[in-house]
Amino acid sequence: MLTNAPRGTKDILPDQIAGWLLLEKKIRELCGLYGYEEIRTPTFEHTELFQRGIGEGTDVVDKEMYTFTDRGDRSITLRPENTASVVRAYLQNKLYANAGLVKLFYVGSMFRYDRPQAGRLREFHQFGVEALGEKNPAVDAEIILLAWEFLNSLGLTDLKLKINTVGCPACRPIYRQKLTEYFTAEADELCGDCRRRLTKNPLRILDCKVDGLKDFMEDAPKIETCLCDECREHFAGVKTLLTAAGVDFAIDPRLVRGLDYYTKTAFEIQYAPLGAQSAVAGGGRYDGLIREIGGDPTPAVGFAAGLERILLALDLQGLSPAPTKKITAFVVAGGEAAQVYAFKLLTDLRRQNISAAMDFGRKSLKAQMKQAAKSGAKFALIVGEDEVANSTVTVKNLETSAQESIPVAQVPDKIIS
RNA sequence: GCGGCUCUGGUGAAGUGGUUAACACGUCGGAUUGUGGCUCCGAUAUGCGUGGGUUCGAUUCCCACGAGUCGCCCCA
């Protein structure tokens, strides 16, 4: 259908723009406050970047990417997320050169071939933040705080912050092994999905909605028992700092991340009323990614937030901003003779920074007045033969219905006052 | 990728196997002399997601596809 946007895409119409602008404004303010700078990376990258960065075997890479071959026979992929690109840009442009800690943020569309649903589109928008070059848990805390404050500053309530640690290459394999053993013993009780996860990614069994409630889940090995000293201390550090900052968080040992690059801290902010797509922001530490992509081993933390989901949440709470109001003055022209005079008036007003409109369809005076009222304009500026002859304008205040004729030259002052 | 539900005008919607597809909002026009918001009058789907099929006849029944929605999955 020629008149339908592709499945999973949406037009953002004029009456929705206010919400987007609000988010973008908040994002830029807050990032400025925290000392993060904006970066814009290409919408598409070499497919290889995502395969390496996100990890083969993840759903995102295996079945959700928009991948195509370009005319030069390169495999190209529309970015399904922005962290890999930011890391690539960090390395390519040697952003590490002048700074210890590089702090970046981005806003843009991402692409994932998913089954569309409310809060899940194929082209969707994310705001994200990345801090590269520091392993101290203070960075984790700063990032989590930034995400948390962002959502709270919008007025959202009922947000839940969950944190966890997923270990590092030194200790995660041990935990993974333990889990595999434990769940293999329970294999008969597992759902079909989880039986598959058993070999692919046993950590995911922990947050399975079907098996999550079953008895054996209670006694499943906890990651605390496997953490190496470094990971344990790191996690303790994050918790201490978040507590110090007065943030209310819950430790969720079942929280795992779907992308391979995460290490240590993982977190998610949920807004339950959104239903199935309740994760509104999520992220964590990814100390292994930069090396994976070819740089020197560099610790890093980041998160991404889904803007459509946030907008949905704002809507649910009645916090969506009203569409911005339009125009100050509406010029009404009576008869042929006044057309040029009216057009000149219109232009002069705009040059004086007064927003103005008029009807170009030569409608009746009455119809034009209706239009003026509908436009939300505060003033109707009526010009007809008399006004042309005397170089005046009849200024009618549409809110009070008061009107008077004044010389054209005085119109801007009259309106501004 | 899997399953459930839904699909009538710009919007909210009523409705029937068969003459003009309610009603409301909106939009447009009008109610004598250059003026809006109230009121009144009039107009506004040859069309019922798309394509097939059943039928003498389908918007109403059946099938497929599409889109939306909810859940699974995944994730932001």
C-alpha cells in the first residue's frame, strides 16, 4: 500500500512534536549538567561491528537486524543500538587521546526487526549515554543516577530501579557452569524456551516469566556466591554510592542483560503500567567491548532509554505537554482591493517577529473571522477598502472582542503591548 | 518467529444477506448591508482494511493477505 508507512514505523505528527521536544530539551539540559557531550554516529555501520560488538548468538544479531549488501558489495546494517557505534567512533577518532574519561550521549533512531507492539517499533528512538575509560564504580553510579533523574524529572512516578551484577570473564563462567548444572537437574520442569537457554544462555532462565515462579527457582544458585573479589567490591561500591545519593533501588539477582558485552553492573528502570514493554531504560558496564572491537582494553559504562516508551508513560500519567500554540495575529482581508495591503501587513508583522497568518483562499470576511478564531490568534487584523484608503488597520482583540482602528505603523506596538 | 482479539467517513461509532449505511463531533457553506466564538439551516462514506470465494445478491458468511492491539519471545 503506497499510503502506508512500512510496518513498525510511525510518523510523528505536529501535535506530538511537543513531547519529543520536551524530551530532547531535558536530555540536553541534564547531560550538560553531568558533563556529557553529544555525539552523532552514522545510522548504518558495517555488519561486522554489531556481530562482534553485540555478539553472535544474541537475538538482536541473529534475527532482528536490518542487513543488506550495498552496491559496493559491503554488508551493511542499520544500527540496532548505538553503543557499538559510539565505541567505534571513540576508537576511530582517538577520543581517548586527550581525556581520561570520555563522556558522551546520543539521541537517534535504531532499527530492529521485531514484531511491532505498543512500545515496540521497528524504527524507534533511544537516548543513551556512554562513559569510557574509567573502572571506578562511581561511574556506574553516575550513569544510573543520570538515567534515574532523567525519568524522575519528567514527573514519572512508580518507576522501579533494579540493579544486579553479572560478573566478569573471571567469575561469570563459574556461575554459568553452576547454573547449567542446577537447571539440568530440573530440566523436566523447564519450559521449552528455557531448555533451549540451558545451552545457549542459562542466565536468561533466571528471568523467564513462565519458570520464574516455580519452586526450584528459589534455590537456584545466586551470583553472589560466585563473584570474584573485584566484582564483589565493585558491586558493593555501586550500592554504597547509590544509597549515598538517596536513590531507591532494588537488587534483582534475576536481572540479566541480553547483549553479550555487559559485565559487572547491570540495571534496568521499569515502568510497570506499560505492560509487556515496561523496560524504559537499561544498561550497565561493558568492560570487554572496546577490546572486542579492536581497541586497548578500556572499561566503560552506559545505558539507553526508549523514547517512545517514555512518551507512552507520560501519556498514561497525563504528563504529555499540550501542542504548542500557534499564532499571535490573523490578518483578515475584505475584498480584492485589500489583498496586497494585507499581504504587506502580514510580511511586516513577521519581520517584527510577530507570528501571523492569513487566508489565501479569498474566503468571505465571515469565513476568515472564523478561521482567525480557530487559529488561536489573539488578534484579528481587519483590512478592507476603508483601511486601505486611510492607511489604517482595524485591530480586534479576539478574547475581549474590543476593536479599534489605528494607523498601520502602530500595529506592531499595539500587538506587543 | 508463535498464539488471541480487532479492522465501517477526518474522529467516536450504530447497523443489515437485498431499495437512500443511523447518530454525534469535526470540516465546509449559509442565516440581506465589512467581523469570530452561542444558535439555526444545509452539505459532507457510490463506501464498510485489501484480494478472492459462497450466493440471484455481501459491508454483513468463508478463506487468504495486510494493518493494529494484547500476550509469548526479545528489549529500550
